[in-house]
Amino acid sequence: MSSGTTVVILAAGKGTRMKSELPKTLHEVCGRSMLGWVLDAAADLDPDRIVVVVGHGAEQVEAAARAALPDRDLAFVLQEPQNGTGHALQVAAPAIGDCERVVVTYGDMPLLSGASLEALVAAQKEAGADDAVSLLTALVDDPFGYGRVIRASDDAFERIVEQKDASDVQRLVNEVNLGVYCFPRGHLDGDLGRLTNDNAQGEYYITDLVGMAASDGRSVAPLLLDDEREAQGVNDLAQLADVRWQLQMRILEEHMANGVRIMDPSTTFIDHGVTIGRGTEVLPCTVIRSGVTIGEDCEVGPFSHLRVGAALDDRAAVGNFTEMKNSRLGPGSKAKHLSYLGDAEIGAKANVGAGTIFANYDGKAKHRSVVGDGAFLGSGTIVVAPNEVPSGAMTGAGAVLTRSASMGAGETWAGLPARKLQPKD
């Protein structure tokens, strides 16, 4: 069933203040791009289509968006040159298609939630007219630079006054326009044709569409955000860091609500897209990257780094200065100290001793190693991949298992290179 909604995401900017060649909206926050967060919020509306306006790094942005939402109907339009937000929407208009309403948001507002966009659409519907416009506003401590939302004595929307045009009294108003709107589709093309660039910047502004609606006597419904922090956009790396912290806290709070014990959230870094089972404890100074899966009743940290492809089965433990990548640690297995687990498949109740290294890279390709159930790797063991440590086998401290090693189940190997130890009579 059609939702009647199309979402337009403005993502054409270069982001000069980011001091980077990477398109601004592709800067990463907690394991995904800013644009990825925005697309996720847009998808919460279950829109008929999402139109992304691209410009700088258009091919990169398009590829990232398609990877983020591979199952969605995405359209891309190029804004070149970039003559303002109104011009961006003019460029996007032919790709919008038939729908009831158009939501406009930005690729550099990763904190804006899908719930807030849903409320924006609801406000437009509740305004009681097919031609109503709704817009998101926020109460901010420092409104400098924002357009002020001026309300009448009955609290109804009156107009938006830009910073440069505001009187001294109007500049004291701290309700600001965020530039996120829900427009009626039936009026949009006509209103876009009425935009002019008769301003100091010589650009076309979406804000003028709201002024047109008010001047025409159509209903304009401002919706005040419950959490003004969602209003924050990103224009430089300092703002990116601030947004990252806020998104990080959302992620940590969600895990804790699901029964994950996080001892010190201020020193714990968990990306988007991480699965952690209840009863697991995450100790301080731990980094868990996107794509990691952790079972129930595990222990992670302190000072652990779990990278893409790392998986811990129930009751597994990784500890101090242990790094995992593309590896699985089986149920009840432990790697507690100073180890690197790369491209390793480790069975149940195995012990990985302190300082153990899986030497998975030969300079050209990476290779996988397998450690069986109940195996014991002594401290300082180096496993040169590809290799296998069978179930119940053991290595002595400092053993180097070369590729030519051929261990049997239950055997003990030691030395450099490691060789089988003969049992004593």
C-alpha cells in the first residue's frame, strides 16, 4: 500500500569547513555515514520513493546511499551549479513523481529521528487541509544564524524572519526554523515556479515556499521538536565529534536497555550494527566496530578491539589488549590477554594464551586457521595460517606452528618451529 509520501534528501554540498575531499554527508559517525543515518530515518516513513539531491562527489554519494538502502526505491538528481536549497528542490521535482506529500530533509542531520519525521507528517495531515505545510522547529539556547519562527498572539504561525532581517526584538526569539518541511505535492510545482533569487546571495530558498503558503492563506503548522539536540547539523569536524557522542549514547543506552552491562559508557565505543546478547559485560576502553556479533553472558574488555567479522558465542571472553577480526570464538572459549585473532575459527571451551598471534597475512593474501574444541594455545604461540589445531591439542609457550605442522587431536607441540612432544613413559 502506498504511503503517499516521497522524501527528498538534500546532499549536494561539498562541506568546505570539513577540510576533506570526502563529500560531507559521507563522513562516518558510529560506523555509518551521516547520510546512512538520514536514510534510515527517512525509511521509517515507509515512503514510496526517496530522492537524493547530489552534487560534490555525486558518484560516491549515490553508491553509498544504494549500499545503505539496497531494497528501497532511490532516485538521484544532480544539482549543478548549486544555487540554494530552493534550487535543489526545483531540480528534484521531476523525480518526485505522484504522491500526496513531500518531506524535505538534509544529509548532514544524522540526529534527526524517524519518529520526528513521522510527527512532521502527522502535523501536516492534522492541519486539516490538503494544501497545508508543516515544518520542524526547535528551541535553542543560541539562535544566532537561524531563521526565527514568529508566532501570532494565539500561538499560530505567522512568518519566518531570517537573522539578517530580524529586528532586535525578533532576534530574542529562540524558536528557530530547521529547514525540514512537509509540503503538499499538489502545490509544490507551482510554488517552485514562483521562487526568485532576489536576495543578497542570489540563491533560491526553500524558506520562501513557507512564506508563499502563509501569504496565500494556506495553513502552516510548525512542530516543535521534543529534543532540540536532533536539530543539530554538521558543518565542521568539531560538530561531527559532538554528533558522534550523542549518537554513541543512543547506541549504548539501547544495549543497556536490552540487558548489556556497560561498566563505563564514557570510555566504551560501540558502532551502529552491533548485536550483543543480554548478560554480556563490556568493560572500559573497549571498541566494537559495526558488524560484530556477541552472544549472551560474554565478557569483553577492558582494552579490547573487535573489528568487522568478529563473533563471540555465548559465554566467550576476550580481554586486555586483544584484537579480533573476521574470527569466531566458540562457546565458553577465552582469549584474555594481548592476543590477535585474525581469520580464526575457534571452537568451544578453548583457551588462547597471553600473547597468541594468528599470523593470517603472508604479504599477498589472508588465510584462515581452525582451532578445535578444548584446545589450549600456550602463551606466546604463533599460528602461521593456514593451519589447524585439532580438538584437545596443546601448544607450549612460545611455540611457532608453521604451515607444515600437522597436529593430531590431543597432541602437544612446542618449540620453534613447533614439533610434537613425545609422551613420557
